[in-house]
Amino acid sequence: MKIHEYQAKAILARHGVPVPRGEVTFAAADAVDIAKRLGTGVVVVKAQIHAGGRGKGGGVKLARSPQDAEKLARAMIGMTLITHQTGPEGRVVGRVLIEAGLQMQRELYLSIVLDRAAGRPVIMASAAGGMDIEEVAEKSPEKIVRVHVSPVVVIVPFEARQL
């Protein structure tokens, strides 16, 4: 199952994990109202496709005004975003996440993916950040903790402590 960033953040928020405020839209004109509701001055406009590397591909941009958010959303919605994970054909952006701009103090990485070789989910976590996680995996793989979990039990406390 693949889910978008905004869907993952909604799940995390329901379970008490703090996430930045934001709203998804399929229409660029809505970006102005969303940016105004967020009230942070700076917002981040993020293309929502099922692929990593969106920022490096031009799918994550800072908007310094509600009008700028609309302009960026208009440019992103409908564009074909090409990243290292999409291949040369890219993916068409159908929606964007407009998110409150925050001063980042630290960036973490967390994912759950299916390890096909093991036939089980693996949770991967790293305190070495998220945006350049592929580079971390290549140059410092020891900085990424991997914990295989049971697809039936999901995660148990001793596995969580490893992360």
C-alpha cells in the first residue's frame, strides 16, 4: 500500500505524533485560503506523488505569501515530476500539500517498507535526516537502523526500543 505524505501525517497526528499543520488541495486557487488559514507567513508547497526525491526534483518549494503559494501550486499541479524514484517517465502531480513553514531544528527519517526478500515489513529509522536519506544509505549505512517486524503482530516493545 502506498500513501501520500499528507495521509501519513494524518495517521501520525491521530496517534499523538506532532506534525506540521497543513491541508491538501487539488486546485491551485485554494492555496491562497489555505496559506492564510495556516497564518505562518511562510508555507511549504509540496507535490504529492508516490516517490521520494520530490524536493530535488522541484516538487517542494517555499512560498513567502499566500499569492506565492497559489503561483507555486499552479505550477506544480499537472506537472510531470521526475525524481530518482520515478524513472524518466516521471509522475503527474494531481495534488499539493500546503504546510505551515517551521524553523527546523532537526530532521529525522522513518519509513515502513516491505522487504520482499525477507517477506516481512521492515521499519527503517535514522537520526541522520530525511531529505538526503539515499546519500546516508550509500555513504553511512550504519546510521540507518532496520528492524524487521511480524506482519501479524506488527511491532512489539523490544523492536521499538531498537529504533
